[in-house]
Amino acid sequence: YTADDTSIKELARGNVAMVYLKDGIIQWKRTLVSIDSDLFASPDDKTLDNLRYSGTGYFWLFTVIFIGLELILWGIDRSGHAVKLHFARRNRKK
């Protein structure tokens, strides 16, 4: 493939990178530092599949953890109001 120097630099952003195109559409982009050199030593049919980014599992894991922590903090925040309301009602009955 050939392209204008500016386009290639914008795509790789100045770092040495590997870009996988399929039918002219970018499938993934990785820096060479993040790729294990053993994959290039003995390439096979699965090499491109091994390079595909699979971080969506981490994304969902961190999202669930974040939402869980937010719910815990919200519950702690509201518990003070619930205790205050409980004692206010208890004092009214006396």
C-alpha cells in the first residue's frame, strides 16, 4: 500500500506501528512495542487473530466495578439521612 506521508504519520501518530487493513477499512492498529516478537518469528494463519485487541472484557469489568463502587458510596451517603430520619421520627413519638 502507498499513502501520503502525512496520512501515515497521522495514523501511527509518530510511533512505529502496525496497521491491519481489510478491504480498505482499518481493523486494528498496534504499536510494535506492544506486540510480542515471537509472533513474528514463526507466523502462521492465526497470527493476525492473536494481534486483535480483546480489551472489551476489561472495559466491562472496570465499568461494573465502577458502578458497584458508586452504588456503595451512594448507599453510604443515604444511610446518614436514613438514620437521621429514624431518630427524628422516634423523637416525635415520645
